[in-house]
Amino acid sequence: LSGATPFKYDAATQPGHSTGLDKVVTYAPMMRELSDADKQHDAVGILELRQGREIGAGYEDPIRPMHCAIYAFAHYNPRVVSSGGRPDSLDGVKVIFAGGSVIDAEQSAFLLRFVQRGGTLVMPVSAGQYRLESPDAVTTHALLSNLGIDFFAAGTQRPDMPFPHDCYQVGNGQVLILRTALNLAQWETILPAVMRWTGVTTRLADTDDRYMQLHVLRRGGTWYLATTHRGSGGMMYTGPKTWTGKVRFLQQLPTGNYRVTEMMNSTEVGTFTPAQLADGFAAGEYNDLQMKIFKIEPIK
């Protein structure tokens, strides 16, 4: 609103008003309901290390394609820890994708414990190259040294991963090092093989829309599936501006019937069994960046 124009609540809450306050008021009950729900995750983690610019190194680790392939194209719900966050928030995942060329002591120690206990670490060769606490220390590769991996030693190869890589056993776990930076299409190509290798065989939700981002939340016995069709990702990709089809809710549910309601429009989609939800229900037509939130609640 212009500072020279007096704010009029009644006018601002009229449908279609440019302030958008009418939408905030309309969706306030839904937002309060969702605020009480807990975000759910697949057995996948992303650990964002710091970028080289933070210590004056010019190289930037390309982690955006990795993010996009996992979130959008593969439709996983990963746990994500940004640089400076607590890495132990990733406890319980089966695989961690790490990116960023600067690693601190806490992150390095966490990844060593994670792998030794049976987890799988997937990383481009540049991840964790420098130590935050001693960036000028002479070392071939900070993270690999901490994991006990010789940077120059050849690892084993997997035939279903067509890009230069090496696999190493560390304790009870394994490390996959990608020797070249992958673009979005290459990440999308290897993700199914990586997930099979790491034992991630399920996910919370899925769809045939390659450009849809899915988020799953839970409040007691009620589940929420937030969906957004993203026809473009800046310079990353360009897809169709509209899409129509099904979404699949794959979370195992108790036997019974479940009512599905699209919360944004207060529209009942139908009643489904868990098997029918997993097979997919009609989500309708999406425009670019359109969000639909489906409430899935048991019928008692």
C-alpha cells in the first residue's frame, strides 16, 4: 500500500484486491491448522556445507542441481540442514547428500559417525575440501582425510552409475564420490540407482508431474499433502505451464476409508482406501506455481 493512502480494512479484504490481505484473512484458519502439523520426511538427508566464498576460495560447489533433482524431479521429502545448522538433525536417515566446499569440525565428525554406523554419504569430490577452522592448512581434502579415504585411491565402480565416480567402504557404511560436477539431468539419471544402492525403497508421496514439489505433514491421524507445480526453475529447467493428473499418497495407513479435501478451495475430492490413495487420486489442473493442499483424514 502506498504510504500516502490511508489503509481501509474493508476495501483491502475485498476479493481480488491487490494488497492480498483478503487471501491472508481467507486462509488464516487453514494456516492455523497446518501450523499444528509436523513436517514428515523420507529417509533422505541433505547437508549443506559452507561455500568457498566464505573463506575467500573462488570455487563454488554446484549443489542447486542436486537439490532440484531430489525435491522436484524425484519427489522426495528430505531432511535439510543448512550451513550452520545442527547436523544431528539428520539422525535416522539412510543417505546424506552433502555439498559445499567448506566443512567445520562438527559436520566432519558427524559425517564420520554417520558412515561408520552404516549410513551412506553421497558427495561431489569438491564437498568438504577445506576446513573452516584452518582453511590454509595443507591437506589434499579435509573431509576425505577425516573419513580415512585416500583422495587418489581408486574405489569400486557401479555399472548403473554412468558418470565418473568411486565407492568406498568406511566402517559399516559407504561413501560415493562423484568425480565430476553433475548437472540437473545427470543427477536425475543417477538418483534411482543411488536410492536402490542405499536401500531407500519407499517415499511418502509421488506424482507423474516431473515438475511438482510435494510436502507431507501430519497432525495425529490426519495427513496433509502440499503440492506445487513449478513449470520453471529459473535457469535450471523449463517445463509446461499447466499440468493435469494424479498424485499418489504412499504413506502406509491403517485400514479404513479416508476423506480427501482440497483445502485451498474447500473442495471434497472423494473417499479412498489406503490402496486407492497409493494408486493416485485426481488432483485436477495446475497452473504455473499453483499450490494445492490436500487434507487426508480418516472417516470414523
